[in-house]
Amino acid sequence: MSRFWSDLATRLTPYVPGEQPRGTRLIKLNTNENPYGPAPGVLAALANISADQLRRYPDPESSELGAAWAAREGLQADQVFLGNGSDEVLAHAFAALLKHEQPLLFPDISYSFYPVWCELYQVPFQAVPLRDDFSVQVDDYNTPCGGIIIPNPNAPTGRIMPLDDVSRLLTAHRDCVVVIDEAYIDFGGHSATALVADHNNLLVIQTASKSRSMAGMRVGAAFGQRELIQGLVRVKDSFNSYPLDVVAQQAMLASLADEEWIDSCCKRVVATRERTASALQQMGFDVLPSAANFLFARHKNQHAADLFAALRERGVIVRYFNKPRIEQFLRISIGTDEDMDALLAALQDILA
Ligand code: PMP
């Protein structure tokens, strides 16, 4: 008898996150965390959580937070959906909005969780090759499809698609849902939330993990017109889950209250990114233009796997994807200036 679960373990290939080393003193540039920590008001809000707040169940709708985050994007409270990190929001989007007979399209080099969700939720998909310069071009998406998802800036390449192109994509695909995954948008892009009012097929995903330096808290959001948001709410309610706990709601509210901090933090990361990119180029790396908090770079004559191993031996951990077309690249998260100096010194040593 064939049993659905008998080959589940072999059929499902789980997403493999970047390593979180324990107890070792590594310079960790492998999971695109923000080195500066959340706005000071976030820590104060956490210190002020009361026993009474913890005693009660949280607001299942996270209404106050939803309204505040939507307002930041120029949207209404019923145009936002919150979740435990954008991964959870994305999972709900795959389950609720992206399953059709026609394939879901996404770039062949993009967030490696997408094919995992497709497998999990039985969503047929087709990966669309990036151009030779690793850019995403809207004209490559002119095939019949059941939906489109694009990280913008793309991960792990860091390349960004201009907002005009996002707009063209939305107009060309009025009948299907287009998800723009903006995990890294604050490091150099313009959010597609500005297009929500004119496009009922658009869902924009954001996270507190990167620019707000709150990856440990797990806060993410989707923005879109009410009908799409209601689809996500329906899935969440079916799991009877709370999107966010009391602590995360208070922390995120405090983060939204200090946009200046976020802004200056992102500017620091961008300045360090640009300085690191030039230094890497001088060492013989091709570096893709990045609008994110990481760089994607390949050395002209050294193998990425060897560089990855040699860096690790020297206490610097970056990300290496052993995948076709990008096996020569390293993805390097932007840390503090000191972190990046240590990376550059280790590379000098390796390449000497
Ligand atoms: N989308 C992209 C493109 C990402 O790189 C990440 C981070 N791994 C996520 C979504 C998920 O981030 P989080 O769940 O921390 O919000």
C-alpha cells in the first residue's frame, strides 16, 4: 500500500539555513544579520513589559502594531498581515495565494526557501533564468503563470529591480498574484508598497530581521489590498495561531517609533558595503552591484569553496552555495567596519 507519508522524508528537502555557530568566536558574515542591534527604544520597551501583559493572551490581530506599520507604508490597517518573521508570512502566502494549475514563476537564483514551500504546499513552479549579468528582467516573465514571486533586492545576488519594472510586471499580470519579497529593501531600494493602491494583485513582504536588526524576535509583514490580506488571515485562523506574541508586538512598535535610528543604521551598513566592495575588487573579485546588506562576489582565479574553507579556518564565516551557476560566488554579509577589516585581512593572507 502506498502511504502518503512513507516517502515524505525523502521527497521534502528542507531549507538549510546559514550556520549559527555556538560557543566559538567567529566573525559571522553568513546570515545577513545586522550588526548594530535594534533601536534603543526596543530594549527599553522589553524592559518595561509587565507581568500583566505577559499574563494575558496577546491581541490576536496585533491591531495596534498593524495600524502603525501600515501607516508607515502609507496604508490602512486592513492592508497589512503580520507573522513570526517574513518566512511565516511567506509560508501563508504560498498556502493561500500561490497555488494554481499554472506554475509559479521565480528567478532560478533567488531565495532557496521558495522551492521548499512549493514542494510542501504542492505548488507547481518554473524557475526563470537570470540574465548573464544576474539581473531579473520583467520581459522574461511573459509566460502564462499562476503567480510570480521575486525577492527585491534579489537574494543572494543583491541586485535590485527598479520600481518601474515592478509596476510593469504588475500590469502585465493583472490576473495573478505578484509577491515582492522586500527583506532587504531598506538598504538602497524603494518599496513597492507605494504601488499597493493601484494594484490589487500585489503582495509586498517585509521583515524586521534586517534593517531593524531584530532577526531574533521574528517579526514580518505582508502588505496588499484587503482581499489578498483576508486570504492570509483565513490561513492563519485555520491554524488558530497568534501572529505575534506580546513581547514581539511591543518591541516592533518601539522600533517603528524610531525611524531615525533605522535610517542611520542602514546608512552605516551601506557605507561599509561600498567600502568593502571596492576593497574586494582591488583583490581580484568581481562584485555584483548590491542594494542589500550583503555582497555577492567571485574571485577571478580562486575557487569559492577553497576561499570559504580558508576564511573559516581564520575565524571568518561567510556563505557558500554549492549550486550551478553560482558555485564560484561567496555571499558576504555586511558586519561592522571592524568585522569587514578582519575579513579583508584574512583574504589578503589567503591570497598572498
Ligand atoms: N526573504 C528573503 C529573500 C530572505 O533572504 C530572508 C532571510 N533569510 C527571508 C525572506 C526571511 O526572513 P525572516 O523570516 O527573518 O523575516
